[in-house]
Amino acid sequence: MLGHIIRRVLSVAFTFIIVSVIIFLMMHSVPGGPFDANDMPVSEAVRAKMMAQWGLDQPLHVQYFNYMWGVLHLDFGVPFQSPGETVVELISRAWVPSLVLGGLGVLIGAPLGILLGMAAALNRNSWIDYVASTVATLGLTIPVFVTSMLLILIFAVWLNWLPASGWPQPNRWILPIACYAAIPLATYARYTRSAVLDTLNRPFVTVLRAKGLSERRIIFQHVMRNSAIPLVTVFLPMFIGTATGSIFVEAMFRVPGLGAYFVSSIQVRDYTLQMALMLLITFMYCIAYLLSDIAYALLNPRIRVGGAE
Amino acid sequence: MNTLVRLAGVLVAATALSIPAFAQTTVVAPSGSTAGTYMDYMKTVYDRGTGSELLQIPIATFDKEFELTPMAAESWTQSEDGLTWTFKLRSGLVWSDGEPLTAEDFVFALQHAATSGYDFAWYWDFAGGIKGWKEVTEGTADVSTLGLKAVDDLTIEVTTVAPKPYLPSVTSLWYPVPKHKVDELGDDWSLDVSTIVSSGPFEIESWEKSNNSVVLTKSDTYTGPWSPMIDRLELDPTLNAPEVGLPAFLAGDADYSFLNTGQVPVATSRYPDGIRKNAVFATSYISYDLDAAPFNDVNVRRAFYYAVNRDELTSTVLKDIAIPAGSILPPGYPGYNPDIAAEAVFDPEKAKKFLADAGFPNGEGFPDVEIWYRDEGGYNKAIVPAMAQYLQAEFKEVLGITLNIRALPGPEWMDGLRGKKNNIFIAPYEYDYLDPSNFYGIFYNGGRHGYFIPEYDEIVAKADSESDWDTRYKLYAEAEQLMIDQGLIVPLVHPVTIAVVSDQLTGDGVQPNSLGFTQLDRLGHYFFTHITKQ
């Protein structure tokens, strides 16, 4: 296990380097630069001066090594679109609202989805099952900007129960969290339903029933545990996807989160921030899959990480 | 009993504390979206912090009828030879930290802009024509050679390369920079609320950098004209998109909101008295690479000019959000010439004939072309993509040619335009100062399109420095006729923005002007100092 973890950490580092090279090259191959004015050009002399100030006049490989050297020291540079703070400061500031809303969205949506999925599986082909399927399908197919619009329309404009948008008062969190929760809820409802049904059909459940174990113990002790593996697979990636902020949800609910920076850093050629965000996402996914692997092993002793079965 | 007394005491204290809070009027308004790097208009325009212009006092500004109104300046005079302007500042103006605001701060603002990569630097060359500007920004001359001088604390002298009769209106974008702060902190003075100082009607209270929203408060130290009638102003770029702004407005979270086409009927039926229209002084037009085939042929360009049915365009796909444009100048803008605008008619026969004269009868043999437009927010977002599709269908139908469409992010579009990487573009332009030279300047001597038309340049140069206003307008009309005859551009539409305003918002700022338009935040200094809330 330890050896496997070490190997995985090394592979994370390797992935990290590959991704950084690809992102760096892609970023610089897009035409235009951070100091190209939107409407009228600045003079060549001034532009050259600004490029030099940020080291952007140097050959690409030098820029790459300079940046990555900084990364090793946790220095991701200064974002061009927010001078006066570092990339690390910017991310730690803007990530808070995204983490709070997206994180709570997943933490609320996932358990509800599991409950819904279980209810559906245990009452197959009943009205509960149909309602659950409908909810899951709607949650997965309606885009978040439509969900958010509907939530605002119903709860803020018609019923006037909640504010339409904004930050940071907690009553303004409710609608975006509801919006974020829809996807994990729907995903989990579907996954849980099929995982539970799958487990219920396994021979061991029949054996347990034959053994005379109560249905409650069968479900909660055996079926649930065995159904958990696919749920673990989706949890962390979904958490990362949601907790790094959605540009749509954050725009609709006017949340000053991280979401918009993913787009703006590309639009304004904010190289330092763009790299940092991509590396952050890469890093988190690597860690998420590593943790998922470990969780598998804990849930099912037959799975031996590293193929040592 | 004791508890009751204590409770009463708390209640009294709470009431006392809450009275000033209730008495405060706060207006929550949408605001144009920029990156929000520096809170200094003289450091960056395209990436400025929200409201940075409201924090400072310009030399002059426009009221709702577009009359130029002195602000920091009290008066100005032009020298006999027309080359030197003298601006006299009001006495008693101060920075919010108590330091006096002097002529030196204005001169420093431009000297600094000329040397530190100001993204609006071109303005002071092409609009201001300040002596030495080009040389200093290109790094070939020292900043001390600029035609700017603080004669004394209250007198500024500006020397231009040619007579600029409209220079005072150019100064509507001339804001001071606190030299004492730059000396102490460098450009970083405008990065943090605690170090930002202001000279205008508002001070800054807070700045959320993630979405560039700000809270401004009425300045205690401001002694210039137009003091705000409200206490606090929240400017929020996230409310700018009508899809977000209108729901917030309906829920009482915003005091006005811009509307998209779909929202206009709903808002009009619910708030018939709250609808405000603004004809933005802006024009969308087609421009070309004049050196590249097939648009190096004037007949092709003329064919395009006559192939657009502007009335149909603005009554169908762009209903409520644009009006037809026959001229580069919008109606109501100084120098607007209705006779020239009337020449831009939809004439399919003429269009076909021009195309045939160019060697492409019924579009046969005409290469496929791709029109590039800039993918952007604001009013252009609703107008330009829809218009591109309309043009595509129209040119197919009338001229029999295939026009492909490509949307590009701002920097790539600009790069394409400047670097002539494509041969046809949809270009939007919004005025920067109120004078025809603004719009004619974008095609002058290269300008933003890389157009070099000697005859045109000659007329425009003459018009720019002509001090007799009738003669000036005549010269500009001549220049525009030349643009039409040579098919340099195809004027398409002028955008109109529509907003819905809360009935709690009152004051001159929300009342339409004599043309029936309400500028809202497009004339920020006027608007935000002339509104109040019930």
C-alpha cells in the first residue's frame, strides 16, 4: 500500500509536469497578449517595456522554467488582471465563496440523492421510483443557468421569500446552493438506484435472506456497503468540479467566486493566473483519484491497490 | 423590572443607531464590466476599477443635453494662433486626504500616462493632439517635452500640434492623479481602498475585486460642482447583464436594470413609466482590408453598401435595440448630416450592378469570405451576432455570395484588424468625446483600421483644426461623402439601450433629455449626482 502511494505520488508529479507544459504551450500559442489593448494599440515601445517588466520578452522555455521554479516555491506570480496581490492571494480570496456554495451544494445534494436512489431501488416500479427517475433526469438535463433562472423567478420574484442574488449574507446562499445541489442529487439518485438494484440481485443477498437476516440489516449492513464503490468513484471529481465554482451559477447569483476567473484569465491572457488555475485543478484531480483508490480498498478488502491481488 | 429597563435601554440605543442608517440613501446600480486592475482612469481605461472616473473630477464634463460643463476648470481660453489653451482651475479643490488639488496633479496625470503604458494613450494623440505626445509614448523624446505646463497651482497650459477647436470637450476624460500618492507608493496607490484618494463627488468605501463591484460614498471634502444627492452608491458589474439585472431589479435588489429584447415587453407592461431609452453614440459598420482582394475593388465595396436593408434589420432581428445607421455619426451627435445619412438606401439593383461591374455578375466567381466580429458583452452582445447572421442571409439573397461568420475574442479580433489577417470585419465604435473628429479620426492616417487615404486625411486634418464651426462641419461632410464614394465602410446600425428604472429613483438624472433619451451611467458624473431615492 505504501509503495503504491509513493508510486501514485510520483505519477501525480509526472502528470503535473506534462499538463503544465501542454497548458503553457497552448496558452502562448493563442494570438494576442496580456497588454494588447481592446480597442486601440499602445505604442510598440511601451508594449515592449511592459512585456519586459513581466519577463514576457524572454524565450518561451526560459519563461516556462522561471514560472515552474516559482511554482516549486509556491510562488505562482502576480495576476495581470489584479496587480497588487499574488495569484495565491487571489485564489485563496476568490475560492472561499465557490468552496462554500459548491461544497455545501455537493454535501447537501449527494446524501439526498443517495436517499432518493435507495428509495427508488427498494420500491422499484412504484410511484416513488418514477418520481425519483423524473427528478434525476430533470436535474441532469436542465442546464444550471435555466435552473438558477427558475429558482430566482419563483423564490425571489414571485414569492419574494429570498433575495435574488448577491453575497455574502447567508440568506443569499440558499438559491445558489439549491442550484449546485441539483446535479449531485440527480447523479447520486441514478447511481445509487442502479448500484443498489445491482447488489440486491447478487447471490450473496439471497444467501443472507436464506440465512434469515432481517431485511433492514441486509440493506444497511451489506447492500449499502457493496453499493458504495461506484458512489465513491464519482464523489471527489464531482466535488472538485462543483467546488471550484461554476461561471454560470456565480454569474446568475452574483457570487464573487473563482468561476469567472477560469474564463477571464483566458480572455485577457492572464498567463500566470491561467497556469495556476489549471495546475490547481490538475493537482486536485490527481489527489482525488488517489484518495478514491484508497477508499476502494477500505470498502472492499478484495480490492488491493496496486494490483497485488 | 430590571430586565425590562435594560431591554428598553437596548431598544432606545438600537433605534438611535439605526436612524442614521435608515436616513442614508443607497442606490444600487449595474455597471459596465472591466477587469478592475487599477482604480485609476489615467492608468487604465479598459481594465479600470469600477467607478474610478466618479472618484475624480475631470476638467470638464457633459450634462444630459451634452452641453460641456466646466468641472475642475472654471474657464478656458484659446490663444490667437489656436495652438495653446489655458485652463483656469477652481480654487479650493482638495483631495480626500486634505492635500490641495493643483494644476500639477492634472499635468502629472498625462505625463505619467504618456510614459507608463496607458491603454488609452492614443486618445491624447489622436483626440488631444498634444504636442510631443507621439514622440514621448514611442520613447523617442523626454516627457518634459510634452506640450503641458502647470503655470501655477491653478493654471494649466496645453499646447497642441495643430489648432484643436474642440479640445475642451476632449478634457472630459482628463482626470487628475494624486502626485503626492504616486511619489509615496507608485502606481500601487490605486490598488487598495485604504490608499486610494479621490478628488471627485464620491469617495470609495469598499471594492470587491473578484467581480469589480464597489461601494462609493458621497465625498465630505468635495467642493466642485454637482455634489451627489445620495449618500451611497453601489456599482455592480454583475448586474450589467439584463438576465441577471432584471430579476434582481424585480426582487428589489437593484434600482434599475438594462433590458434585453425578450424582456422589453414584460418590463414595459409592468413598469410603463419606468422605461428609459438611450441612443448610444455608437455605430456598427463593416470595414475592410482595402488592399486585399476582393475588397480592393471599390465596386465590390459599393455593392455591399447598397445590399443592406437597414430598416428591415432594425425592425425585425434588432427590434428595440438598434436604429438604422446611414452615417458613421449617430443622430444628435455634433456634425451629423441627415442628407448624407439618407444616401444609405437599400437598392438591390444598384448593388447587383456594382458587383457585376467588379466582374462578379450575380456573385459568380466571388470567393467565399469570412466576416470577423468581436465577441463581447454589453449592448453589442445582443446586436452584433444577430446582425452578422442577417447580413449572411442578405448578401446571399441580394448578391449571391457566401459570407461566413467568425466570432473572435477582443484581442484576436483587434489583432486581425490591425494585422490585416482578414479582409472584412464588423466593427463597433462608441464615441469617446463629443466632436466629429472622434469618429473621423478612426480612419485617419492609419487609425484603427490601417486605412491610408491621402485625400481623406487631407480633408480631415483641415477640418480638425478649422476654428469656424460651419466650415468644419462642411469639411467633415466632404470627408464622409468621400468615404461613401470610395465605399470605405458600410454603416449598419446605431445601438439603442433600454432600461427599466425604479419609481423610487427620482431627480433630473432619470428624466429623458430633449431628444427623449436618458443616458443613465453613460454620463456618470451627471447621472449619479442628479439622482435621488425616495
